[in-house]
Amino acid sequence: MKGVLLLNGEPYTGEIDCENALVYCCDGAYLWAKDKARIDKNIGDFDSLDIVPEPAPEEVYPAEKDFTDGEIALRKLIGAGADDIAIYGGFGRRADHFTGNLQLLYFAYMQGVKAKMVDEDAEVFVSDGRICFTGLKGKTISVFPFGGSSHIIGSEGLKYSYPEALNYGECRGISNIVEKDDAYLDVQEGDAVLVFVNKGEV
């Protein structure tokens, strides 16, 4: 099942596909999302909102808590059966929240859930195994190890080849170019964060 998670970062100005998706909105994201997306549930402590959102929240969480509003909402989405989640509003504003949102991608990945964080210029997701780039010729991608070294056993259709290992703390995987309509990267061990730096032509 598709899921959409709306966060209170930089407002997303593009189109949001809510068709056949469960849509959860976090706290102040309601202000930018209410006229852009259908919202099935509003979730959070609502310390960033001075109005009652529609639909009214089932529960208001305390402002001082162990989990962010985004983490609570993501867990609830996964618990409701969403296994393909697009996150909007996760970029910008507070650097600590953006870094935390990357952790949410990893949490989803560890649950076997496909998740990506989207803004107008980029998509970020966590993956391993064979990662295919179909119809992305001309796009810029960057590959970063996440949580440990990523061992790369091969790639095809990319401008630059990768070293056998991308070690945690290195930036050697930044700014590659997809040169063929069907390209791929094989990660044998470890995990990789892939960032579509440029959705347009290079």
C-alpha cells in the first residue's frame, strides 16, 4: 500500500500523488499541505500549529517526548500497512530535523519498507542489492554509505565507476552521471543512500 508522509520542513511546492495512498500529516505541515493534498490523519504534538487541523487529531502528543512527530507518523503508516512511502517537506529549515529525517528513511528500510524523501530538485532513498536507474539518463546521482562501508561489485551505464568499497565518512560517491537509459549499481554488502541531486538534464 502506498503512503504519503507530510513533514514540517521546507514546504513542498510540486504535485503530490495521493491517489490510493494513506496520507499522514505532521503538525505544522498542515499549513502548507492542507490545500495541496488530501489528509487522512493529522499526527503530532501541534506545538507548531495554532489552529485545529482537519481532520481533527485522534491524539495530541506531549511536546516533550522520545519520538519526533515524523517518527510517530512513519511508525503508524507502516503499522497501517504502507510499504511504499513518499515523504514531502523533509528538507530544509532545521539541519537537525533533516538529519533525523534521513534516519527515518533508514528505519523504514530496516522494516523492509520502500521509502523516499522528495523535494522539487532531489529524491533520497536507502537501498542495497541491484539498484536500477531506468529512464534517468542525464540525471546526477550521488551514493553515500550509510551506517558502515558499502561494498560495490559492479555498475553499468554510469559516467564514473565506483571503488570496491565506499567507506563511511567518505564522499567519493558524490556527483555521478547516468549515461544510459538502463543503468544499475550493485551493492553486495552494506547499505547505500542514493541522492538524485538533479532531476533535470545536466
